[in-house]
Amino acid sequence: ERTVIRSEVKYHVPKHLKDHLDFVGGVHRFPSELRPKIGKRGNHSVAGFHLGTTPTVLRERYNLSSTDVGSHPKNKQMTAQFLEQYFHQTDVAEFMRIFVGSEFPHKTQVDKIVGPDPSGRARVEASLDVDYMMTTGANISTWFWSTPGRHESQEPFLEWLLAMANTTDLPPVCSVSYSDYEATLSKAYMQRVNQEFAKAGTRGISVLFASGDNGAGCKETTHDHYIYNPMFPSSSPFVTTIGGTVFDNPFEIVGENTDFISGGGFSTVFGRPSYQDDAVSKFLSTAGKALPDAHYYNPNGRGFPDLA
């Protein structure tokens, strides 16, 4: 049980400061109770039949041979972590020993840690992200960027992005598995975060976000009236959003379909970017009865995910 204090009246700032502020947080909005969803690790597998989606399974599914690994010394990749999610270097080495062995060249240590030293308890989200990034993007120098604290009880995305903006020689690929509901964040905050995503793009940095774990989500707007509840930064026009898939047969390396819990939909805040016009217009005009009632979603919003 906790106490949260918020103002009942609007806040005011002096005129001479107005043009120097992007937003004011922690005054009106109440904390979200959203928590990251954590999956379970699978067991070791053999070709053709598997009891879990291990590195061997993924690499075979996407036609990655033992030579499809990083070779240039300047190759780098990064995972960004929040909510005090950490990993242990010894766990990475053990994961590689059990699930990789000598199948393909790989690293057994994260090369650079930014943020608090992850010497505390290792947790599943961070460990999962590190292990699978380092086995699909094998033999590539990996960074682990951890940002402590909260923005209104949620991930401090802006703090992380501002720190990146002041860092040189960043990895050109960054993967993030965290997201919040648009409805729990202020528009001003999301727009400020988008500015930093756009800046990262001009530096040649590709930022990949998971699309979420709650399907299209659901939010009650008035009594017995509901709309879908998209995620952010998954809904940002300045990131590439990735949805989840499952095998058609859970025990064989075969085709895939969209995972039923994988996030997706249309932003209620950000308009559809022009690069989506052709694909989204075609989808909306051909989906027919597969589409939900129009009041549930914003067909003119940014659609996501981009890939799955």
C-alpha cells in the first residue's frame, strides 16, 4: 500500500521559463500499475523437434549458418534495460555453454555496461534480452545500457535517450523490450521522447521496440464503452516496432503466425506517417469483416508493429 500525492489544480510556470520547458511531470497523472510480462526459458533442442525456442531453433528457422556471425571488430549492438532489470556475466557464460557450445562463434561476455553495475539479483527480462541478442547477433560486441529510476512510476525513457544523445560512438542497433500504455503518459512527454528518437535516427541508430504483450489492449472511456489501448514507444513513428510470433506447430521448426498476445494496433496520439500509407490503406480496404467496429481504434493513427 502506498500514498500518491497529486495536485487538484492546474500548474503554472513563470512566463520567462515557459519557452525553456517541454513538460512538467509528477503533478497530475497517477502511476500506472503496468508491469513487464516475463516469459519462461525453454529446454535444449535438437534439429526438427524442440521443447523450447532456443538459439539453435531460431538460427535454423532464419537460415543462419555457423558462419553467419559478426566478423568486423567495430560491429556493436545494444540492449536498453529499465525497472532495475540486471544480468550476471556468469549467467551469460553458462547459457552459452549449455545452449550454444561449439555450434557457431560467439561471445560469452557483455563487453560494455552503461549505468549501475548489475551486481545485484539477475532478473529474467534482462537475462533473456542479453542471451538472445548475443546468440542471434552472434560474435558481435554487445552493450548493456541500464537506466535506474522512474518517470511517474514507469520507465525513464527520456532520461535514457538524453544520456545516449550525449554519448559518442554508440552501437548502431538498439533493442528495447519495454513499453507503456499511451493513456498513462502525457502527450507532451511522448512528443519530447519522439524528438530524441528522431535525433538518434539522424545519427544512423536503429531503435527497435517490442510491440507489447497485451494484444490491442483495452481501455474503458465511459461506462460500458471501450477502445483499444496502444503502447508507447511501440506506437512512435520514429522507431521500428517488432511483434511476436509462434510456430504453427510448437514442437517443430516450421512456419509462424502472430502470437495472440503480441501487441499491435493504431496510435491514438500520433498520425499515420506517409511511409505507411500504401500498406495501411490496403489493409483497411481489404480486411473486411476481420476489422473491429470503427469506434475501437483510430484508422488514421500510426500502425504497429512494423515487422513480426
